[in-house]
Amino acid sequence: TVVTEGIVVENCDQTTSRAHTELPILIVDDEPVNRFILSNFCKKVGIDFVVACDGIEALQVIKENAFIRGANPPFRMAIIDYQMPEMSGPQLCQELHRLETEDALILPPMVGHTAFVSREELDFFLESGAQGILEKPTNFDG
């Protein structure tokens, strides 16, 4: 377990980047290459980030930081992979919305990150609480 500035992140090759005072972006993905691409983009444009390796870990990080930050959302946004072990992206979105209702948790905007292209799967992610979709493969060059 790695603990950095009150953020617990387990089993990740990259954990956090906190160079600025802006709210960080939460990157949630079980694939190291996707975490690498998204975190390198954040570094390139000067955006702080926190990485969680699956939905369960992301849920823990969001809950812990929600209470640290008080009434503000703990992250600028969360980029959430669709297909992960233990808890999928849509399941994470649904659980966060449940906590928002039951525990008055303030949520960051949630963006689904997926290679799935069927309309039904994209709609399911959006119906689960994602406010937008970022399609894979992710190309920030053009």
C-alpha cells in the first residue's frame, strides 16, 4: 500500500502527481498501459492526478478524500475504465451515485473510458452515471 498526501493507492506502478493546487483527476483503470497513457497526458499538460487500479480502490480513494475536502468534490473529474475486475466502471458509477444519495457524497464528473463501441454498452455506461465517454484507443496527439 502506498500512502501519499492522505490518498491510498495499492498495487499501482504510478500513484499520484501533486504539483499544483488544482483538484486532481482520478484515473481508474486496471490496465497499466492505459494508466500510463492517461497519466502521461496529465503530466504533459500540467494536471495533477491520482491513479486507482480498479473500481474498489477508486471507491475507497473517493470516499476517503470526500471527507478530507469537505463540501467540495474530491477530484476535478474521474476517468473510469468500463471493464475491470471486481467492480466494473458502470458498477462504480452506480455505487457512487448511491453514496451521493445516502451519504451526501459530492461526486466529481465521471467520464467513461472504453473500447466498447456498441450503442447499448455506451448507453449503459451513461445510464449508470457517467456524464461522457472517452473512447479507446486514446490519442492525445491530434
